[in-house]
Amino acid sequence: MESVPSYVSVVFILTTFAAIAFLLRAMRRAGLGTFPSGLLLFLLPMWIFLQAIIALGGFYADFTSFPPRLVLFAIFPALILILVYFLFFRASFVDRLPLQTLTLLHILRVPVEIVLLWLFLAGQVPQMMTFEGRNFDIASGLLSPVVYWLVFRRDRIRRGLLAAYNVLGLVLLANIVWIAALSVPSPLQQLNLDQPNRAVLYFPYIWLPAIIVPIVLFAHLASLWKLFRERSEKRAGMG
């Protein structure tokens, strides 16, 4: 990663910790003294440190392993943790998270997209992964404060607009994740063979698939779950 200017890594590291700060802020509402919050507070620092260490050691740079190590040791464990929280801690954790913080969190997708553009210019990710290519995820970040203002400026939350925003965000997230996954050097690579997605295999950019994307995904899913639950409870009360 010698071709990447140092300021790119600095911006990305700050963005990663800003995403974690947003998550911790939301967790305060759920109660930091609860078991699910305590579990996450225990696992998160270990996960950050572990991913940094193994990426620095070149563990993910094995382009021939199948399934890719990135999937097995970074993405899959994060998805399992999200599933565990939705299966076992919905009432004690997910339901208590504030929609306001979960919505504002997505503003971090703007600096992430800027970093991806810089990485493309440094030859470490394909143009397709930037907003100059087929990645439109920056729209989620730009819309975040606008949606926040429209949804929460009155006593009554505009739940329909917030649900639509989260569905759009999930679609845009799925689009870039799909492009990125098929562009990583591995036996599964199908896209961008001339300039693949190398950056995410190295520190600090391993934190993108291992930390930032799971936090963003969790924020969308938690918001949609809360909106669905509140709507169901409202209908049940009317019945």
C-alpha cells in the first residue's frame, strides 16, 4: 500500500472510529450496563485489534484460498454477530436504540466514498467502486442529515419516509458490497481484473468490510425492525 498517501489512511481510521462512536452513542440509550451492551463492549475492541493485527501480517493477502479468507474471518463473523443480536437481544438491545442516532450514522458514508475515490486514484480499488463508477452509496450519506431533519423535526416521526430511506440505503449498500466482493483478488473474482479491489485486504482498510459495513448494515436493519414493530403495535392497539 505504499502508493496510498498517508492522509488517506488517517481519514479512513478517523471515519472508522467515528462509526464506532456513533454505535456507542446509540448503545448508551440501550443501557451500557445491560448484558448485550456489555458483550458488545467486550467484543468490539478485540475485533478491531484482531483485524488490524492479522491484516498487517498479510493474512488476507492470500489470493488463492477458497473460500476467501476475507469472507471466513472478517465478514462472516460480523454477520453472525448481527444475527445473534436480532435473534436473542431484540427487546433488550435493538428495540432500545434511538432512531435519530441510527439515521445520522449514515453520514459517515460520505468520507468512506471519498476514501474509495482516493484509493482508486492510487490504483488500489477499481473505478467501479467509486461514485465515478457504479457506486452510488454516497447518496445515503448525503441524504442522512436531510432525512433526519425531515423525519424528526416535529413531534410526530415520519416513519414512511424513514423506512423508504433505510430500504434505499440497503439497496445501495448491497450494490457496492456486490461490486467489491466480485472485485477482490480471489478464485471468485469476476470484475475489474485489471485493477482489483486490493485495499480491503490490508490495514487499515480491512476495517471497511469488518467494521464499517457491518455497523451500517446493523443500523439499517435495526431501524427497519423498530419501524416495523412500532407499526405492528399501533395496528394491534387500534384493533
